[in-house]
Amino acid sequence: MSNLKSFQLKFVREERHFLLPTVKTIIIAQNLYDILFQYVINPEREENLRLFLNKLETHIKSKSKAPFSIPYSELEFLEEGLQELRLLNWIELDVAVCELIVEDADEEDVENILEFLENYLMFNKVENTNHIYIYPDELIRY
């Protein structure tokens, strides 16, 4: 990694997330849909549920080492359904939202930096942004 571009991580905020630490199968997404659909009372909420499950499926297919998480604010539409997630062992925790800053970088440069960071941090990249969610070290302690 000697050709790694210089970069910075800028702390943006702390954010409350729901997290599923171990995701092994795509079937989880369908099961969640079946469980949570009862809390969806209009087309807008159904679309929000589909977006949430699409994010989960994308994460599972990515085979990421980091857990799947989603901001609490993106799931508030479930209202009582949030209790179902808790009963299914989803964890509520705070994650750090950081911005990856790289001057004059192309997509390959960013990918190299993210691969480098995987050796030091447990994180997920936020799709279509230059942000990453960094998870607390209590998730990775031995």
C-alpha cells in the first residue's frame, strides 16, 4: 500500500443505529418483511420498508466484515415494529459518522484507502456519499 494517497477522516456526528451483528443469509430480509409488514399501514411506509430491506440485502451480498446497521431515524416509520427488531436481537448503539477526505482521488484511490482502513477499523461505507459509519470497539474486542 505504499502508493496510498493521503487522506483524512473528519468526525461529522454520532448517530443512533439499529444493528444486526451477524447476518448470514438473505432469507433474513424476507422474514423481516413478513414480520414488519403488519406495522406498515400506508404505501409510503411500505416503500420505506422495501428500501430498508434492499439495504440489508445489498449488505448481505457484499459479504462485508462489518455488521449491518441503519440509522434509527430511518426506521422510526415502523413505530411499534421497532420492538420487533429488539426482540429479534437487533442492538441499539451509537456509531461515529465520519467523512473520508481525499484530495484529487479517483474511485480506485478511494477503494485502496477503504481496503487499508479495514485493517484498523470496523466500518461500513455509506452508499453514494463520502461518509463511513465507524462501529464501537466493543463489537470487535477479543
